[in-house]
Amino acid sequence: MELYVLLENNSSDAALKSKHGLSLLITYRGKNILLDVGPDGKFIENSEKMNIDLKDVDLLFLSHSHNDHTGGLNKFFKVNNKALVYLMDKISSRYYIKLWSFYLSIGLKIRKKYNSKITQLSGDLVIDGSIYFLKNSISTYQKPNSNKNLFKRDSSGIVPDTFDHEGILVIEDKGELIVLNSCSHNGILNIIETVETKIPNKKIRAYVGGLHLSNPGTQQHESDEYLDMLIKQITQKGIAVYTGHCTGRYAIEYLKKGLNGQLTEINTGMKLKI
């Protein structure tokens, strides 16, 4: 399985643009699968320079509704009119980040003419018996503290986000699983346990995506104790981790040391064989 990083916070190539967000292209069994579209059209510009034609994308999974992962959606629809698009949420949902005493909208913004192109899910989806888009069902482990300034609107007003809108993309390859989750707001350990519960008796080969271990506004990061818990669990399970975006510099360096080669940092322009 090959994976191309179309957009990430940083770039490995000066000719490619980077921005806070994530967009990954996976080639798998003749299918072109896109996970997220970043905050704007930069992932399209980068794909052209990487000789990747987004007209060929067959499936687009939106990991969650935040605009650093969905902001490029309107531009994607201008270049691709065939992809099946899935979201574990309602288009009408509203999300916010709290900065000081202000709530700033960070939810999905899409032109009404494209609404019908998105399949809005409330539960698990399986495609061809080997591509899964799962709803998180486990809350055994503490979720990242970095979620605390993220909110949603419900019938009672603006309340803390519970991240029910975060979908887990899982691809089965040669009897093993590759888990992809762009921000891991529900926590990597809860996500791993969800996958192990819903797809039992399969080894998780790799985990790809941001881990939300840092607050990009305050630069605060999760405690060493929390990171040590992640290292212990990931080491025991033998999972290769490919991460960047919202993991944060401190956490990446800490995890690199603790995971002894199990962690690869990703950035714009990278091509990976997983």
C-alpha cells in the first residue's frame, strides 16, 4: 500500500506548499483513496506538482468536520465529480474553537450545490470487505487534554465537543490492518481498541495520522506520563506510527525516543510504502 502526503503542516520539498492541516492519498488494490482535503486548495496544487491526478480519486473519507481537514472540499469537487464522499456527521453540525472568551467557527463549510455529493453517516461503513470507516466506540483511556478548547453546538447551546463526528479509516492489507485517523481527537488508544473490537483477530500493522498531543494555539503538550502510557501500549502491540500535523514537536521527539524506530514523522511531499 502506497501513501502520498499531499498536505501537512511542514514540507519536505521547497516546491510544495504546507499549511496547518492534512490530506493523504492512498493507492490500494486499484483504488485511489483520499483522506481529508486540508484547509484550502493547496493539496490540489501540490498533487499537480507530485504528478497525481485527483480526477482519479474513487473514495474520499473526511475524518471529521473541522475546517483544517474539510476546507478544500469545494475546490476538490471542481476537479473531481466521481468520488464517493463519506462523513461521520451531519453537514449541518457546527463546531468552534474557544480563544480567550470568543468562540470561532471551525466547522465544515460547503456550497449547497455539493451537499448531495456527501454521504452522511451515523455508524460503521464497510466497502468491498477490506475498507472500513468506523465510529469510535471506546472511551477506556483519557482523551487528549488538547481537546479542551474545542466545542460544538447542540440543542442546549455551545458545549464541549465529544468527537462523535470523528471517523476511523481502516484498510486491510495482506491480513493486517492500517489505521488512519487525521487528528485522533478520541485518543489513539481508544481508536486502536475500537478497531481491535470491531475487526478482531487482525494485527494492526500501522497507525497513520496526527495524535492531537499539542495545542497549536498555546503550544502546551500532553504530560510525560500520558506520553509514556502511549509508548508502552504502542510498543507492546508492535504498531508502526506515522505521524505529524497536530501531534506537536515536543510529543514527536519524546515518542521517537521511546518508540525506538517505530515512529516516522510525515510531511508534505512524502511517499510511503506501508
